[in-house]
Amino acid sequence: MAIRAGIVGGTGYTGVELLRLLAAHPGVDLAVITSRGKAGVAVSEVFPNLRGHVDQPFVEPDEAGLGECDVVFFATPNGTAMEMAPALLEQGVRVIDLGADFRIRDLELWSRWYGMTHHCPAVAAEAVYGLPERHREAIRAARLVANPGCYPTAVQLGLIPLLEAGLVDTRHVVADAKSGASGAGRQPRQHTLLCEAGENFHAYGAGGHRHLPEIRQGLEEAAGGEVGLVFVPHLLPMIRGIHATLYAPLRDPAVDLQAVFETRYADEPFVDVLPPGSHPETRSVRGSNMVRIAVHRPEDSDMALVLAVEDNLVKGAAGQAVQNMNLMFARPETEGLLAPAVLP
Amino acid sequence: MAIRAGIVGGTGYTGVELLRLLAAHPGVDLAVITSRGKAGVAVSEVFPNLRGHVDQPFVEPDEAGLGECDVVFFATPNGTAMEMAPALLEQGVRVIDLGADFRIRDLELWSRWYGMTHHCPAVAAEAVYGLPERHREAIRAARLVANPGCYPTAVQLGLIPLLEAGLVDTRHVVADAKSGASGAGRQPRQHTLLCEAGENFHAYGAGGHRHLPEIRQGLEEAAGGEVGLVFVPHLLPMIRGIHATLYAPLRDPAVDLQAVFETRYADEPFVDVLPPGSHPETRSVRGSNMVRIAVHRPEDSDMALVLAVEDNLVKGAAGQAVQNMNLMFARPETEGLLAPAVLP
Amino acid sequence: MAIRAGIVGGTGYTGVELLRLLAAHPGVDLAVITSRGKAGVAVSEVFPNLRGHVDQPFVEPDEAGLGECDVVFFATPNGTAMEMAPALLEQGVRVIDLGADFRIRDLELWSRWYGMTHHCPAVAAEAVYGLPERHREAIRAARLVANPGCYPTAVQLGLIPLLEAGLVDTRHVVADAKSGASGAGRQPRQHTLLCEAGENFHAYGAGGHRHLPEIRQGLEEAAGGEVGLVFVPHLLPMIRGIHATLYAPLRDPAVDLQAVFETRYADEPFVDVLPPGSHPETRSVRGSNMVRIAVHRPEDSDMALVLAVEDNLVKGAAGQAVQNMNLMFARPETEGLLAPAVLP
Amino acid sequence: MAIRAGIVGGTGYTGVELLRLLAAHPGVDLAVITSRGKAGVAVSEVFPNLRGHVDQPFVEPDEAGLGECDVVFFATPNGTAMEMAPALLEQGVRVIDLGADFRIRDLELWSRWYGMTHHCPAVAAEAVYGLPERHREAIRAARLVANPGCYPTAVQLGLIPLLEAGLVDTRHVVADAKSGASGAGRQPRQHTLLCEAGENFHAYGAGGHRHLPEIRQGLEEAAGGEVGLVFVPHLLPMIRGIHATLYAPLRDPAVDLQAVFETRYADEPFVDVLPPGSHPETRSVRGSNMVRIAVHRPEDSDMALVLAVEDNLVKGAAGQAVQNMNLMFARPETEGLLAPAVLP
């Protein structure tokens, strides 16, 4: 029987990508798609790529019948899911939050970075961090999944094989990350205009970015101890894709890095370890749920260099959410997620 | 039973798109993929988006066992298909040429534009022009299909409703067409370098472009008479997408243009007539086989203005080829072609 | 002695381009740069390319000492210049409006397209349309110059040689125009986000665009009679540049079009007629005040095809304003405007 | 009296940028521009932005009268300058090589990275490394200047204030660098096609890049000892601009980094230290000779983070060459190099 799915906040980039994936998913019935601003408007009027695929209007979140869904995805600004999730959970609806409300276990730390008080600490405590490569079994059983951030997914998948194996001198880990502009959302803002972000490149958030505590939490869990991390995000003059370039000093430079990665990810359907010497391209995962990773040890250096790419809207958001839904509802984990990336 | 498909010339953009579509097609077995230059190399090494989807090497065309295929696609430079097709047809293999060898019925005209003598006039005579919206029944029965060019597909689909209905003063039709750079192919050429074609826009071929006789042939068939056409192609600073802006003086400006288009395409699975007042975007069909069309009558003018978009690599090449294959092998016409466009 | 220049509304793209040109102009003193939103902020904080070149803050328009300037440029939304210009003119300040307030002679027509009542019809009557190639002598003497729109500059310069010479059957002229996104301004709007306008192409305003009456006014003046024009603008996935593709049926197809253009523009410093067979590229004028034009007669057609490129922010806005200032203050017309375009 | 300048190899991106800058330089006479492939063709036919600015043809290098120039710039593939420079120097011509022939002092090391034997070790020994911020006085007196590479300029200028002052623990310095595609040249190559490099991002040369030994040489000179450097270049989907993101563990995290940079570059005309908290944008130096630098100390970290941007074709190539020429011929160092960057 089809999973009845609801989407709260379907007008952003995460929302449209979720709609694209769920519309093509054989086991899902798109029951409810909400938007305060666009209620009454056909989804396919806002997103013409969905003409013929999603033939229903956005509805108000309140009249939405979200409580009759099997699962509700929140593709909303931070702070929305924590308001609505408790009532849904009580009604037996499972929840996947693509925002940040349930990602950080330390709620005081969360408040500091997100500038809000948390509305439902009790519910937050039961949330499972939705990185299947780390928490698959817990996700299967979860009522509430905190879907990881886009940068955190790429950085964690690039570093956990080294950290889990205790291979890294964890004092000076560097994550130099670059993201396409879709990560900044669909709200009109000056710095993401084509004339500002096109033919241009710069870092941002060098003084501290919200994804830093989430990444650190994941890395420290994997390492079983503190990780000294510098994380610098940059804005790429393109739409989709994240590239994480990761530098980790090795305790023992003689380790076979390629084998470490291949072994760690041997059974992972959405992590592809490239042959030695490779340089993964973001376009090789455009529109796809794959993460592709290459590991190098630069000449004359005792550092590991990891290159990891993902589509920030897929494995970095909507695709990983669908993967989590598949796990939660005992569907095949890869269902609806196997279309090859679109290249060129 | 699966259709055994062969692809000759799989290393270009048309080739990789054909591979992407056929790999995901439930009724096709990718039997043979040839390349002279890359024989022995894994397909997925050249196109990393296909890792896990196409797990075989390119082979030499001669050792290729093409004769054992049910259908062979030619994604080759012009002139190749006409050399190899006759032998394949004799062996009972059906052929779809994505090049131009069989598109122009008047072979003298063909020779003038393509600068070669035709190798197999007899075979050429039986080729069916693979525009399903005009020749669906003939395609079903065809042994040899000439897959239309990218510009010709968009321009013909935008104009034939008017021409078939005799609505146009055919002396001064203008087709101002714009294409993404993937239409120029994957061969390294200076003018399609990112530093030449990026942040830049220009017309080309104003003195005459090879797609002109193909377009005129199709339009004149639809009109049942001569069509005076000016066709000007332009290079867009982007990868995928064709936008045809079409201007046609009307015999009777009072005609209901919207109704003409909606009626003509009511049953077409891959032509989407947008509501009145629309401006179709190329990205609304990126990676998809749809053509989206809007028709306007500009204020104070007796002209019809038609806006048509397609993905030049899909409906303008590989997708239409798969659509033709589906027709030729009595599969559902839309099979393998229904994934929504990737937006943004 | 230096011209004391004021700029009202310096925070948009037209503003920053004007600042770039005037900062490098040897005969200009940048006396006042106003902005309501950014008053008190250093200009170079908003536009870091001007660090070391423009070392002053934006000021409020009212405290601005605009009345002590020799010339004031309005780089403001439509409707601002008509409010402020009369007082400045009375104080003996000359005014160049880069907006649309004084471009249309028929104020009723203006009101219909711009949705406002005109504040100063008397002043509007004396405004000179600042296209030097048509109105050079009047500009020299003008107190108030209406700087042409970006599309109107390219389309007029591309067609006036033919229209002035009476060569065109004026019933079916087509102007298919394409503009970079900087023409849409620096205000955050959804459709000009990189993720919306990048890798995408579409027409807009097919039902009527504000530049249409301005273009028609100019063309009809040149033709000495009515001109039936269809004008369709399109948004290019790039920052700077306009390409106008112009189609004009010829009364006598035997005319030497190349000679017509070369003769007409022989003495124009900013119009470059390319050799026969050329396709001008927008990047060949990026950052420069040049318009480059090629004229073709497509095979088997009685139409003239004109291809014209400009930088919409320079000859289409700020550069033409500086050219007009040079004329008004008897400076060499090309002063400060001769830097070559930046390519690639 | 004007400097008579010759350019060998004027058809690449470095060449056209040099022509753009020298054409606008008040103290230079462009005497000779050579190209083997384009001899006899007008320079402005290849580069239409130079129409009206450079009105002469390319000539063969042998008939070139290079010996009568005051200075000859080599904008050629590696290996050319070392063949031609000795004879020119003997004739009293001064030479600026924009290639790599004279950048590495250790010729054995040079041979290993560039795969050639050096033709003129004696001449190489007298070459001055043309980074004015380090070697200004030597450049003034030099007969032969080795113009630095694009990455090496950005990385060195970003790190030398820290290294000269002995502030860095030099064992684990990371240079994560990103370049626009113009750094890869104008030769048609597949990976720099718009359809390959556009909407895409990846690292390259992770196993070792030719700029590594050049960078290390410069950093070690500044540090007065060994520097353990990992240098990873990446290809940006845009034309111009380099962004170097530099990570350097500090010996004493309490140092005032901002003051270190401001003091070091106080008198440098082409290095702009941004206010604390800044994120320099590549577009802020597009077409300009400026390098803009910001320095941060990320929270909870003992690392310095330096962000440095340059235009790879200007300060990273042609502009720095002109700066060196100005020094060599006792012209004002900034002459011809003060035009503001073009933004947007």
C-alpha cells in the first residue's frame, strides 16, 4: 500500500526536489502539499517541470489533513517543524524534518546558533539523526528523523571512515567546502542574484556557520572524542552541487587510505568510492542521491586529502529524506532514487 | 522480451544521453556500445554519472556484434550511418540515425549542405522522418528512422499547427532560435570553450545553417506549399535547452490561436501547450522529453508569436530516438521517458 | 575645470557603472552620490571594486547639495526624476535621467505604460532624447536629457540606417532581443536569482513591454511614418550584454546593405559596423560603450537581418549618459569612454 | 619616450589581456605582436574587443624585429622563452616571461615538473622573480623577469606576511585554491568546454601541480626554512578569478593578524587588506591588478585563515607583467593599471 506523504512548505528548492522525487516514487501517494503563500495555486504553475506529474494545488497547512498522512516532510524554514511536529507525532504520523530543528542534540548549543528557544525538548530528545551511513537501524525505528544539512552530509561522509578508524590527528582538521547557490534557497536575496553570484566566487561565514556544530557533533561521535575543525563554506557560481575538500593529518601516514574507504562503504548504496587518483566532479551526481568520494595522500605530506561531492538538493536534502522514508517504512532503501545523474 | 540495443558512437553528448535514458528503460538491454577512440575503456570511466548503471566497456564497431541487435542507434558524425546502415538493415536490424544522413529527402540538396555524396540512395528513400507528431504510423512500421535535428524539432512543432491549418501568410516566416552549447557537441573546439561561450551571446550561421533545408522540408510538407523562412540560430551561454521564437504573419488575425494549438496537440504525450500568456522556460524541460509551447498574438500586430522550448539532447535527440524506438517495437510510446525535468 | 557631477540613486547596477566610468573620467568631480537606503555607508563598502577610486559615503538626497552640481544623473526607479528634476533645472543644474520619465513624448502613452501621471509635463516637453547618433546637436544644447533605454538603443541603432533611407516595408518588422540579467536591476527578485535565471532561457513581456512605445517612437521618427513592430525581449543566463536580432522586409532586395550601414555610421565613434558575414558577440563590448553591428541578407530571402550588440549597462545606460554629458559640456565626446572591452 | 614593446604569442588569454592593458598604457608603443598560427591576420579580427585599439596584424616571430624592442613579453607555452630570450638579451632587449621557464631557481626541480631540459641555465640564473611585493628593487634592475604564476601570486601574497614574521607552525600549511577556466588557456581542450566546466566543480592535480614547487620556493624564502604545504587547485565554472583559501596553524594564536597584514601591505599599491570580518569576492578585482585579502581566526581554533582574490589574467599574469615593466623602465609603478574592476 502506498505511503501517504505530506509536504509542509513545498515552494522552495528542497520542496520542488522532494516533489520531483516523490512524484516518481512507485510507493508514495502525494496526499498533501502545503504553502501559506501559494495556497490555492497549482503546484505545477509554480514549478512547470511538474506539469503532468503533480496535478494538485498547494493548500493551507491548517486545512491540510496532515494528520491523516503516514509521513510528513518539513521543507520549511528553521523553527516551523518544532512547532508542528509534536501534534503530528501524537496522531501517529512520522516526521522527517529537512530543516535544522532536531539536528543538534545539545539544545543550548542549538539555541545559540539558531537564535531561538526550542519548543519541544522532549520530542527533540527522541529525534534520530538521519544519516543512514551512521544510523541506519535507528532510522528504521524512528518516529522523528532530523534530516542532515547539506554541508554536514558531505563532510561527515568524507571523514568518518578515517575518524571511526582512529587514523586522524584530530587537532587540525580542515573542511573547505563549496556549494552551488541552490543551498541558499529560493527567497529573493541580493547576494544570490545571478548578477551577484554569477561569475563570482567567495567564502562566507568564516566567522562561524550554523553547520559547524552539526558537523562537529557528527565527527566527534565518529571519532569518539574532540575534533578541532575549521570549516569554511564558499558560494559557487552554479546551481547544484557541493564539493568538500577535506584535509586531515594522519597519525600513521603509511595506512592504505583507499582500502579504508572501500571497506567502510562496501555495502553503502549511495556512497561511491572512486578509483585511486580520481577527482570527483559535482556534475557526476547532479539530480542523483550518490555521494562520490576520492581519497589522496599528497606527495611529501602526512595528510589525507578527501574529495567528496554530492547534489546538495538530493543527498544533501530531499534525496536523503526519501532514503530515510524508505528505511522508516521498510521499503527498499534505494526505491525511487536510482535515476542516473544528468550529465552534461 | 527486452529490446537488444546497440549504440554506435557513444562518447558524445547525444551518446551519453541515450545511455542515460536506455539504462533506465525497463524494456531495453544495452547490448553493444561502440567507440573507435575509447574501445576497451569502461563507459562509466568516461561518464561517471553512469557508474553503477552501465557496467561495460566501449567496443570497436567492427567486433561489435551489432548485427545481433534488434535496433542500432547511430550517435555519430554525419556520414557514418549511411556507410553502416545498409548492412545492418539486411541482417534485419532496425536503425535509428541521430545524425543527418537520412533527414533530407532530396539527396542533391543534402549533398550541397553536407558536402558529401550519399552512399545509399536506395536505403535513404525508405527512411522515415522520425517526428512522431507528424509521422507516427510510418515510424511504427519503419526499418530506418531519421531522427530529426534539434532545431528542426522545436521549430516544426511550433509552426505545424498553424501551417497545417493554412493560417499563415507563408512568405515571411521568421525562426529566431537559441541553443545551449551541448548542441555543438563534445569535440574540443575553441568557440565552445567556457571562456568563449560563457557570459557571451551571438548568432551564427546567418548565411545559412544545415538545419534550414530540414526545417523547410518539414514546414512545406505541413503547409502543402512553399514557405519563405528566415532561420537564425544563436549560441546560449548554458549547456542544455533550445528556445525557438517563431513569427508568422496570419492570414486571418481573428483566429483563436490557443484553440488551434490545444486541439492539434490534445493527444500528444510530449507536447505541452501552456495556458494563454505563458513564457515557457528551457529549464522546465531539462532532462525531459517534453516540448512546451505558448502562443501569443502581440498587441497591434497581425502576427502569431510562438514560443517553444525543448531539451536539445532529449526531445531534440536521444529522447526522441527512444520515443521512436518505443513506436517501432510496439512498446508504450512514453516508456522510459516520463521522469520530470530537473529544476532548478 | 572639472564638471561637478551628482548621482541620485547610486546603489543599483546603473549607478555602480556610472561611478566606475565617472571615477576614471579626467574631467569630472564626483561631488554627491545619494542613496536613501545606504546614506552614511561608504560607496566602496557596497561596491568593493571602487575601493581606492570612490572614497566617500552615500548621502541622503535632500542634504545632498545637488543644487550645487553642474549636472545630476538620475539612476533611480521610474518616477523619481520627474519629481526632482524641475527644481534642479531652475537652479541651473543640467539633468540626465537614466530612467524612463522623459523618454516618451506622448505623455498619455507614457502614463498608460508606466502606470503614473506625469508630474511635470512642461519640463518633459523640453527633454531631448539622448541618442547622439540621432540627436547630437540637440543634446549639446539640452538642459534635460532623457537617456534611452537599453533595448531601445540597440534596436534603434540597428534599424535606423534602413528606415532613414526608406528601404523597409515597415508593416512587419521584428525585433527579437536578448538581454543579460543586469538589465533587470539589483533589487532582489525571484526570477533573477542565479538558480532561476542561470542555465535557463525564456522570453518575457510577449504581451507588451515598456520599451515598445519608446522603440516605436524612435523608429517612426526615423522612418517618417508608422512602423509595425513586434518586439520580444528574452532573458539571457549571463550578466551583461544585449543582442538584438532584427528582421526587416526590404522594398528593394538589391540594395547594398553593407554600404548603407558603413556610410550611415562612418563618423560615429561608438558604432562599429563589422565586415560582411560577421556575427557580433556581446562580450566584444563588455564594459565598453561600443555598439557593434553586422548586416546580412539571408539566402533566398528579401529580408534584411541586422545583428547588433551593446553592453546594456554602458551604451545601454551609464556610458551613453556619460557620452551625453560630454556633449552637453563641450568635452570630447569620447572622453572617459575609450577603454577596450574586457575579453574574455 | 614610449617603451617599444613586443609580444611573442599574442593569441591566448594572457596575450589578449596584455594587449588590452598595453593598448591603454600611455607610455607604451606596441611595436610587434607575433603569432605563428595567425601571422598576417589582424589582431582585432581574433579579438574584436580590440577593434579601434590595436590596428595591426600578427607577424611571424622571425620577421618580427623583436630585437629592436625595448622589452619583449613572452605569452607563450612553457619552453619558448628559454629558446628565444638569450639572443634578445644579448641585443639589449629586456625580457618578461609570463611562462614558467625562469620561475624555479633549482633547474633540476624545474626539469622534473616541466618535463624538459633547460636550454639556458646561465641566463636562468640571473632571472628575477617578478613579485614586486617581495623583489621590487631587483626587478627595477633586472634584464630578465620571471613573471609569477597565477596561483603562486595569490598564495604567496596571502601567506608571506605570516611567514616573514615567523608566526606559522610551517608543518601543515594548506592552500585550497580555486581558479576560473581562463587559467587553463585558450587551446581547445575537452575539460574546459562550457558543457564540461560549466555548472560543475572539481579539484585537479591533487597528486601534484606544477605551481607547487614555485609556491614552495616563494614561501620557504619568506619563511627562511622548510614549509610543509598541501596545495589543491580546483576549477571554477566561471571565466576569471582566483580565490585562495589558506590555512596556517599559528605559533601564537594571540597575535593581531589584522595588524600584521595591514602593516606589511601599507605601501603596496596593488594589495588591499580588507576590514576585519570581510570575505573578498573575485569579481571585486575582475579586470584589475588588485589583490584583496582578508584574514580571520576561526572560533575555537589556533589557525589563521586567509582569503585572497586576484584576477588570474591581471595580477596573476598580464597586469603583474605590466607592473614589472613599469618598474624596469622607471615608470610610475601603477601606470596603466588603475582602472577599477568591472562589477557586476
